[in-house]
Amino acid sequence: MRGAKGVRIEVALERSPDSISRASCEIPASDFRLLERWLKFLLWSRGAHRIHFAGPKELCDALRRHYTDTLTGKFDAEIMACRIYERPFEVILSTPERLPEAREQSAALGGHLNGCRIGFDLGASDRKVAAVIDGRAVFTEEVPWDPRPQSDPQWHFDQINDSLKRAAAHLPRVDAIGGSAAGVYVNNEVKVASLFRGVPDDLFAKRVKGLFGELKKAWNDIPFEVVNDGEVTALAGAMSLKANGVLGISMGSSQAAGYVTPDGQITSWLNELAFAPIDYNPNAPVDEWSGDHGCGVQYFSQQGVARLIPKAGLPVRSDLPFPEKLVEVQKAMAAGDERAGRIYETIGVCFGYAAAHYTNFYDFQHLLVLGRVTTGQGGVVIIREAQRVLREQFSDLKIAFHMPDEKEKRHGQAIAAASLPRL
């Protein structure tokens, strides 16, 4: 942790006995909030159902109380335990000598271009699909939808399958299907996803959890892979840049993130930076799902844009959905309205500080930025301001920013997703 001095803390974050991350920091004595913020970032970037904690017992006890007694702590613990890893959430007091060793799992992701493939990308305001033949897109389409309030799993199945059928109509055959979506996906199972927030828990367990397995069966059990959209963001970047050490950030209906290591691998980490804190101010904006302050989604998403509209004094109807508010801001930006410009400048400044913060947790040289929020001139302003912050405040950091062109922004993820399954 940059600049922190005092008590040394070491942790091992266990996802499974064969998947463990290690991290350490120094915090001012008894600064529990700083410890909890650092550990929350680790939880949502790495993932864990068991935290092995080497540090003062009183801080370990405070962490246990946080995860059982506070709303935000219970949210983190319950998502990790019940939805993602399906094991009890624990904080275990340990010593540096007894901490489990790091066991990081990594593997190559995607890059398979042979054959006739369908790729899809599911966002909260639109779903994209691409038909790809030997790595060349022969059809792309973007269809607006609003999945979050939909309570019937069959509606979700039908909408996704409709996009697959529309792409298949442009292929002589379908050899494989690859997809990306916001949320956490393990072995093609839906663990946590805001797209399905409207589905009751019992139906989620019965139909949504195995939704993509059901779709695979509907397509004759051909190779079918679904991963977090952030991972595909990073994959798309690595493929286009022909480089590794890539952190991909997508600013859309939420904030998605993905990571390609310096040796060209993906990890078993969560990379759910929408919930990772970047602003430690206790008065920072609150995420409506987790109830926590200062999380990335409130800064680098359509919600982040909407939150800044009143502060900028831009006359946009408050009852509009987030995607429509973003459109209004983009129209104002295209018309040269300085108030819209200030919104993007603010996002860019925040992103510059966040990028520096990310280097405490990720080893990367390339930062790929895309998503609906970055469409148009506003995206240029975001990157410009972020680069200025790094240049003026963190001159020791060498980060290359990359922004795809508009076509790549809109459909690059769907095309990259098509390369996920191996034939």
C-alpha cells in the first residue's frame, strides 16, 4: 500500500486449496478502516471465501465483526460465500509463518479463430452479437434491452437465444459459441450478475445459475464458453495490441474489469472492480446494491455520469433511465456544452487516481479503456485528464492508455468472445 507505515499485515486469500493469493501491507496502528478498505479491494479483485490473517488479534476480531454485523461487510461475505464459492466465509487468525503459500492458477484465454463462431456480449442496456468466420466478422448487431427488472428466467433465455439465432443466420454452420457478460461466472455457471437481479432467489438457483448450460444443450452441445465481460475486454485489448500486461476497464452499465498477466495468461481472480473501493472518503457516493461508499461503479459507469449531471448543472430529466441520461450528456458534449465537458473531466481525474491505485494490486503496463461511457469526444477527455493526473501526481508510473475505435468499442468484445471456445 503506497505510503503506509506502521503495523504489518499479511493475508492469504483462499478460493480453494489450490487457488490462493498472498498480499501484505503496512497500516497506521489500529487504523481499521484503512485495513478494511484494502482487504475489500483484495476480496473483489482476487476473491476468497477464507481469509488467513497475520496481524494483531484485535484487528482480526474487528474484521470478523465487520463481516457478520455490518450491512456492507455482510454483503461482501454473503456474496463470496453463498453465490460465488458456495462455502462458509471465514477470517482465520494466523501468523506469517503459518500462512498458506500462494498458489495462483493461470491459463491462456481465447485467441481461437478457426471455424464458424458466434460471439456475444451482454450488457445492461444492450446485447451485442457477432458472427465470425476464421477470425473475420461477417455480421455484428446491437439490440437494446432492459434485463434487470425481468423476473422470468425464460425471458432471459429467449432474448439471448434470439441474438444467437440472428447471428447463426449469417453462417453456413455454427462450430462454437463464446460469450461475455457482467458478473461472476465459474465453469459457465452464473454466480453473481446484475443482469439477473430481478429474478427471485429460488428461480435464480433453478434456472439462471445453469442458464448457459441450458443454452449449450439447445445448440447441440457444441463448445460454449461464457466468462466475465471484463476478461474479454482485456482479451480484446491483448489481441489488438499484440501485447500482454493488460488491465481492461469497461465503463458501461456497470464497471467491468479484466486482466491479462505480463506473461499473457488470465488468472482465477474475480476482477470485479465495480465493488472495489477507490475513494476512501466516508462521504463518498453509495452503491445502491452493496450499500458501500466509494466503489468504482459510482465513478466509471453510466451511474457515474448520471450522478454528476446535477453537479454540472446540465438540464437532463431526473426520471430518465441511466442509458438515456448518458445519451443526453453525449448530445450536449457533441454540441460543445461546457457543462457536459466538466462531467467527463471529473471522470477522467478520478480515473487517473484510480489507475495509480490499481497499480498497488495489478502488474500492468497497458490500460485498455472502452464501454458506452467512453463513446465520442467524452472518452477522449477522460483519457486526457487521466493521463494528466498520472503525469503530474504519479510521474514514476508508466502506463500506456489505449482506446479502441468506435466500431471496436461497440463490437470488439463480442468478436473477442467468439474466440473463447477451443474446437
